[in-house]
Amino acid sequence: MYHVGVDLGDKCSSIAILNDEGKVFKQIEVKGGWGALLGRVAMLPRPMAICYEASCGYGYLHEKFSRLSDRVQVAHPGQLRLIFRAKKKHNRVDALKLAKLLYLDEVPRVHVPSVDVRSWRMMIEFRQKLLARRVSVKNQIRGMLKSQGITSGEIAGGKSLWTKKGIAWLNGVELPELESLRREMMIDELKELGGKMKRVEVELAKVADRHPGVSLLMTIPGVGIRTAETFVAYVDDVKRFDRLKQVGSYFGLVPCQDATGNVNRLGHITRDGPATMRKLLIEAGWQGIRRSVTIRAFFERVMRKDKDRRKIALVATGHWLSRVMASMLRSGECWRERVN
């Protein structure tokens, strides 16, 4: 079995090959894009196993490499940095390190979802980008009004600015010529972003309908379709987690730890994994505190009647919800309020 480490590049990639004894068999530089790389890999001796670092497009390469080799492993880039803290970084050196990890069976592997799940995740993230752009435009409109001396209490007669009546009021505000043009363009952009988001949400709803886990998670108070679909998309196969605690680690909701001897220091959360899921879990936790006796009881237990611990308790609630949601996906049971 040949063990092949591949350091990917857009214009040049490096390949390192080890033989059965773990010795360097060959090192190759491949100039060109991924098409040239795949063509060169197809010419390598068999049987072989391939290892490369996860980056943008790693799912596509996994499918292609799987057809060319007997085994493919995708390495976690964050954990690779912990293993190789070398000050000297070079494509040939990195490819050789990946090949050695593969030979030793010490690759910190990442889960590679199917192409449908990857597309689902990307559409979810695309909606988040549209949402961020819409929020930015709204903030610009508020800033424009404030620069003209119109405070929040005077906007649209104290009502919502983003309703049809609010937009009509905004169009009627007297502004200088250049500000008037900016207002018109921002309103057009706001409408355009709203239309795009509706199209995206319609398609996301179709995908969510095919996943019963989404409806199951929505039985939790405070968990809407956006949180449920994102959780199901990123967890993918809940059985890949041996323990429920690993789900919190996957989403970066566990604290950093520095334990030496009898001293155990816990810091801020690691923030690993998808930021979108962390954001939605925290939002769901905040909504759940208001709507569920069970969730509120957990929040208050962590807060210990100390207002300075509100943020800590809220993050802990999001972490706890992630474990509850994973447990529900495993068991198939709906949310049940805990009766004391």
C-alpha cells in the first residue's frame, strides 16, 4: 500500500508518496489546477491511500480521489496546526507530513458529507450573508435619518420603518438631493434583498420537508425552522458522534481548558465549527428561556442569581440545547417539558 500526502494549491500542488516501510518513494510537483492534479494522481502506483487537508472544495476532491484510490482521508486543518507547529512551511514538506500521518494512521479526520448536504449547508450560509447585507442596509438608512436630525422616536410616527407604511413614510421625508438618491438606492437594495431571501427560504423549506429531523427539533420551544435545519445539515449523521458532549465541541461551545497539576483553568469558548450554528443556538436558547419552564430552570441554575453570569448562562444554555437536539435526533422523541 502506497501512502500519498497531497498539499493542495490553486496553481501548484505537491505530492509525497511513502512505500510500505514508510520511506519516501517519490515526491512530485504538479503545476496547474485540480484537473492536472487529478490526472497525475490517476497515474500513481496502486494500491494507494490519499490524505489531504480540508479546504474550500474538499468534498469535490474527496469524490474524485475516491474513484482513483483505495482509501481517502481528509485532515482537519485546525488540528494539523497543533501537530505541526513548524516555523518553516513549504508545500513539499507539508505533503510529506500528511503522508507520514496517513502511514501512522494518525490523521485527525473530518466528516465529509454528501454533495446534497454540502449544497444545503452552502444555501444556509448564503441566506445568512443576505441577512447580514439586509441588516447593513437598514443600519445605513437609520444612520442617514439620524444625520438629518430624525431620531428613532420620530421615525415613521414611532412605528416600524420596514413595513409598507414605514417605507412610504421614508420616501416622503425631505432630504438633500444626494441623500435622496442614496435613500432611493438603499430602498431598492432592501427590496431586492428581501426578494432574494424569500426565494432562498422557499428552496430551503423544500429541503427541510425531506428531513423529518427538522420537524422533530422544532418541537423544542424557541427552536424555529432556521435553527433546526442548520443543526440537521451540520450534524448530518448524528451517529458519527460517540458521545453527546462531542456535539458541543463540534460547534465550539465548550470552554478552552488549561489544566496543570491541581490547577484547572477554563477560558472562553473555543469557537470551533460553524459560527452560524453557534449564533442560532444562542438565539434559540434566549427564546427558549422565555417560552419553556425547563429551559428557564437550566438557565437560572447556571446563572446562580448573579447578573454578571447572564452571558455565561446563555452560552451554556445554547450548549445544553445542542446536546438535547442531538439526543432527540438519536431517539426520535419529541420535546417534553420536565415536570418537577
